[in-house]
Amino acid sequence: METEQFEAVLTGTDTPVSGIVTSIGDSVYEFRSLDDSLQITISRDANGHWKRIAGSEPYLSGWVDELSEQIQTSTNF
């Protein structure tokens, strides 16, 4: 199985945070910033809602929504 990756940008507190999103499992995606300052992993739960399951601290709760929207757009989920 080929690893799925795409570029994404999350809204940071001061500046946008650019990174790469990688599919690492069934409905599990990891965002890693280009400068390695941020990592966040999200997954769909049994009800289809996106949840943060791992990642660096601190993080902004809005990143889950931003990231899930970009995943759905990029993967035609």
C-alpha cells in the first residue's frame, strides 16, 4: 500500500504552520510541521467525528477541524 501524503497549513498563533500530512492507518493521519515544532495525529471515531489522538503540546483545539477539512479535501474522503 502506497503512503498517502500532502501539504497542509494550520493557523498558528503568530504565523501559519506549514507541514506534511501522512496517512498512517485506517482513518488516522499525522501532521508534522516542516520545522518539526508541531506534530498532531487525528483519527475518526466510531461516530465519524475527528479526534486528536496524539501530538505535541501546546496545541490549538481548532487544528483538529482545520486538519480534518484539509484531509477531506485532499483525499476526497
